[in-house]
Amino acid sequence: MRSAPREASPRRYLMCPPTHFQVTYSINPWMDPAKPVDLGLALAQWEDLRDRYRSLGHTVELLDPDPGLPDMVFAANGATVIDGRVLGARFAHPQRTAEAAAHRAWFRAHGYTEIREPEHVNEGEGDFAVTASYILAGRGFRSSPLSHDEAQEFFGRPVIGLDLVDPRYYHLDTALCVLDDAADEIMYYPAAFSPGSRAVLARLFPDALLADEEDAAAFGLNAVSDGRHVVLPHTALGLFGPLRERGFEPLGMDLGELLKGGGSVKCCTQELRGG
């Protein structure tokens, strides 16, 4: 087992402050409109995450929130960016539809020229995870299997479809995290996937870190890694030791208020790769 510290690489992220965050509808099992949101606490937790990224040397770009779109804080869902090319999102639920246009407008305003408005439903990095060799693509609750071919043609990278079977893990980024995108290293929760998809993951990533039910339920896989530092929910305690054994430095964050909307660290963080 590797124990030497790893090298972090500087990243560029897009985030959106939870200025208008609330839970007034339910489109995943974590959302309960009967549970009030402490907006001040949600904003403070989000700011802690933003500041943590900056303290690690990463760049954080900001997307302006829209008062009619309370889920915009989950910026990972708005697009997938690889080599400076942008595949926009097409949301499954009407409550989030307008977020896609807001993301595309941001990219146009910031000089991106290769921006694709998708034909098929995909929810950005919610269901697309980028490794050195593949784009891992979730399906079953939100993104359409047809979006996988669309992503493969647009990015020119092999896309591996994975079936999600537990509604609590409705996006791939709730059940799987890329730990080192230069070495095809991941961690995931096996029970979130169909038997066939588990077999595919075991074949492609035989040395993956496997999370248990308790850490998955704490949203421990909804994490962000820069190749050394792994920023994840502080309650996913069972992952800290195994990550350290592999040479990573886990950094716990409290995003409990945002979890009321079904998201945590990764959901709030879209990576801007290249460009």
C-alpha cells in the first residue's frame, strides 16, 4: 500500500453561492420541504469550502445565483468541462431546467468557444466523472444513457456507462469519487451500482478504495481531490484512515445544511479542466 505523500495539482473550480438556497420541493430522497434550511449557516459552510480551496492554491470562479433557482449552489450539475470544451447540462426535472442556460451564458462570457447544448438529458459532473483513461457515466435516475454516446463523440474519450440502483445515490458523484485523475484511481460504494456495473468497476479499478454503507450515507463519496488533498464531509470518518494509508490528505468539511438539498462537497464544485 502506498504511504508516501502525493503531489497536488492546481485546479480551477466554478462555484455558486447559496444566496437563494432553500428546499421547497423534493426531487431526491434527501430533500424534505418540512425541514427548514438555516440560510446563514448554509452560506457560512459554503464559504468555508470556497476558502479551503483557495487556501490549497486553487482558483475559484463564481457563478451568479438566480433567486428563482435555489439549487444553483450545486454547480457541478451545470456542465462538464474537459480540455476547455464544454458539454452543457440538460436537467431531468423542470425545477432545475433554467440552470443549464445560466451555465452556458457564464462560459460564453468567459471566453469559451466550444460549448455544446446537449440533445439528451445529462446533469453535468453529477453523472460524469473524469479519470485519466475514461469518462465514467452514471445512469438510472437522472442522466439518459443516450447522453453517454453524446459525451463520447464530443470529447473523444471512451465513456463507461454505470447503472445506479439505489435512489439515495441518484447521481454518480454521490457514489464514486476520482482520487487521482492522472492514475485512474477512484473510491466508490459498491452497493450503489448494479451487479454488472460493480463487475466493470472491479475490472477497471482493481485497487479502488471501497466505501461502506455508513460513509456512503454520510455523502463521503461526494468529495473533491486535487491528487493529494481530498476534501470530503467530516462525518465520513471511516474514509480518513484508508485515504491516509494511500498517501492522501483528507480534509473534513461540514456542509450539513446543503445536504438537506441532497448535495455536499462535489455537488458544489464544478471543475474547469483546460481551456
